[in-house]
Amino acid sequence: MLIKTPRRSDCLESEVTPEPVYLNRRRFMQGAAFSTAAIGLPAIAQTDAGIYPGVTAADSPAWLVEKLAQARWGAVGVKGEDITPFTDATQYNNFYEFGPDKGDPARNANKLTTEPWVVTVDGEVGRPGQYSLEDLVSESVLEERIYRLRCVEAWSMVIPWLGVPLADLISRFEPTSDAKFVRFETLSRPEEMAGMRGGFSLIDWPYVEGLRIDEALHPLTLMAVGMYGRVLPNQNGAPLRLVVPWKYGFKSIKSIVRISFVREQPATTWETMAPQEYGFYANVNPNVSHPRWSQARERRLPGSLFSPNVRKTLMFNGYEEEVAGLYAGMDLSKDY
């Protein structure tokens, strides 16, 4: 569904900056049109907001290429903020299944097999079962959502995702009134995930995250299958990841293989390992510091030693008008 854009998340498409390498728009589009005809695939995703590198035959199965070509661009965005360059968004991230360092996912995730991909849906639902990726998104139009991404480690990005509202998927599963929370589980495949065999093997795999059912149904909550006009790179959670823009990044679980509708709040990975540091809700809150990182300010990528691009952190990552009502009456210094 198309979200009615609120003020703070409203996107004036003329204000969104595309990747710098594509500043010469006309010349690039002419060259892309030629390559498109040559291989029979959409070589770019184009919107008034900008253009992104396109899909190649190696990126995706044909059905997903077609979904990308029919996507609804600029459905939701952020006002007056530059999009993080693709190289930063794909070379600097946390995905501990592939290693603890920021560059490990990009180095190691090429071994991940993402096709075919099956997601198990179970719990308090009327339509449990095994769903292929194509089954999950076939009935929906992909939407571009340009969202802020804020890590609990106090760095941030702005990323154009492609996906479907999670609420659309949930309605198809027909949850019962007993479904109070949604539990998500990441793929566990040590033979393809080097980090699971290393120091972070101390984590009780598989990685688990969860949302309250009303958070999962919120219009901003996205199930992403792409970014920057292309399918998700492996290191960013291919082929299916959650995006919850008002929460710290570890809530946006990657490479999802199970979605469970449950009655009780699920035990999530980081909350279980270090409850004094990581809460279930993990809402971006500049007034509540992590024991190791102040959350009052953040470092927006890209940046450098001499120009770190530091800015104030916004409550709920700038989505306060849209989501604050979910937490009315709660003490967010305790329910962190």
C-alpha cells in the first residue's frame, strides 16, 4: 500500500541526492539504455529522486528482476538528506554470521546461497507453511523507502530500500488474536557463514529478533528484498530482511528464514546475551545512552577523521510523529 506521507518523513524528491558517480545523468542513461537492450534486462532503476546501478542477470532470478522493474519509486523518503553512497552501505556493516569486523560481511558473504529461499511461517496464524521468496512478494508491488538507518554503535546512513510493507505479508498469514508478538529467525548455515565458526560462535545461533504485533503492523515497517534499485547484496541480508527505521539497526534482522507469531515476548539474541546493554524495544533514543556509546549524537557515513560528519540524534531516528503513539505511557528509559 502507498503510505500517506507524514511531515518529517516526507520526501521532496528533488532534494534527494543520488550516488555521486551518477552525476552526469543524461550520459549515464544513454549508456544504460544501450546495455539494457543488449542483455534484455532493466539496467537502471530511475526516479525523479535519482538513479541507481541496475540489475544484471547474475543478481537475481527473472521474476524478481521483473518485480524491481515495476517498483513504486519514492513511496517514502527523508527530506533534505543525502543518500549514503552504495559502496559505504555495502562495505561497512554488521552481520556477525560472516565475521565481527565491518568489512567481513562484504568479504565473506559471497559464499552464501540465496536461491532457492524458503521462509517458514508458524505459530498463531491461520495460514502456516513453507513460503518461497516469490510466494511472499508475488502479490505486492515493491516500494522504494528511503529511510535513515541508525546503529547502536552511533553511526548512521540513509538507504533507499525496496520491499513490501510487513503488514501486507502479515495479513496474508491471517494471525489469530493470540498473536501478540512476531519472532524472526536468521539463516544458520555455518558452512557458508564464516563468522559462525569464529570468535562470535559464542552467540547462540540462529540470530533471533522480535517485534510487538502493533510494531510489525506499522506502515513504516518494511520487509526488504532490494536496495539502491537492485536486489539485496548478501552482506546486507539477502534475500529478505526486516527494516524498522525508528529502531537501532540490530532489530532489522537479515536473511530471514522463519517468521513465528507468538503469544509471549520472544527472547531475542542481544537482549539475551547482554540485557544490561540491549533491550527488546531498541528504539532510537538520544536521551538513553548505551553503556559504551552515548546516543545523543551520531556519525553519519561517509565521513573522515578530519570531517566526521557528526550530528544530533533524533528521537525515534526522526520518525517520532509517526511512531510515538506506539509507546504512550511507557517509560522509555526502562523499556529501552
